[in-house]
Amino acid sequence: MISPYAVLSLLFPMALVAGVIWLVVWTNRRRRAFQMQRAGQVAAAGWYPVMPNQWLLQVAEGLFPQGSPGDLGETYAGEYYGRGLCVLDYNYVVSNGKTQSTRTANLVALTLPVALPPVTVMRETGLRRMFRGHDLQLENEQFNERFRVECTDDRYGSAVMHPRMMEAVLANPGLEWQIAGNAFISWSHGGFTVPDVYARLQAMTQLIDLIPPFVLRDYGGPVS
């Protein structure tokens, strides 16, 4: 006679395997549904697929240095109120020394009329305060507490981050962004969704319009 414990010892591994299979199937179905829905929204937006941009790949690797060098996923181009647009997914691997996990981020880029020196604006955290080095201090203490500004030229960074710019950043606290050459780039975690991209584009456009003309004139270079 087989004991109940022996039956349980056989059923438990089978249930575990079945659970793992169900999770894989459910995850794949959810991913396919997300991709199909996004494909329809992308088509409705008038964006079109393009080859991955290697320069944007370098930008992404700089924004997410904690992972291994990653690769670009689906990449689309288009136009937003007269400015060139690029939106893409970025996949990278993070390891804690024992296990690895793949993560996805996304970038949205709008073109600028000139190439500008780099400046990065991101939310301030304790880890960033300890490990990311120089943070430009501005006259708005509330801004300094909530955001950090990284640039190689403090005078240029102060010119970009004038009082109205800081107010606009504080009004959009979820947006982190970088000026990189002739692109204004924002990023977020997870694969991009079209509604989120449109919300960010609106905020990005507001910030681009606040870049002073003298900054574009005095610091701007030719677009390569």
C-alpha cells in the first residue's frame, strides 16, 4: 500500500512543474497581447520601424551602467510637432553575482536644432548622492533636494537650468531627461507604451521650448 506521504511527494513536484509551465505560457501570452496592442497604437500614431540607432545605444548604456552592455529592442521613428522623434526599448542584464535577470527600459528622443553639450537631470536619491559624484547646486533649494543636475560645465548647466526651467521640472517630477548632442532624451523603466510616450513628449516639448536662445547660439554646434 502506498502511503499518503509518498503520494504527496510525487504530486508536489508535478504540481510545481505544472505551475512553472503555466506561468511561462501566461507570461508569453501577456507579452504577445502587449506587443499586438502596442503595434496597433504605433501604427495609428504614424510611427514607423527603423534600424536600431547605435548612438542611442551608447546613450542608453550610459544611463543604465549597472547592467551589462545591452541591446536595443523595437525602435520607431516619427515626428512630433515638427521635431524628429525616436522611441525604443533597451534590454540589459543585471547580476548580483549569483543570479541574472533581464530588464527593459525605454528611451524617447526629440531632435534639437543644434548639438549641445551634455546635461542630465534626474531624481535625487541617497545612492545617487553617494555614488554619482558632482551635482550642480542651483538657487532653488526645493529643486536641489529633489533633483540632481550633472554636467561638465557649471556655467552652461546654470544657463540651461534657469528658474522657469526648474519650475517646469518640478511640475513634471516623474520625468528624467538628458541633452545629448542634438537630442533631448527622456527614459523610463519597462517597455514603452504609446500613451506614456505622448505624455512625456508633451512635457519634453515644454522643456525644449524653455532652453534660452542664447544657449542655442553660444553653446550650440553643428548637427553631425
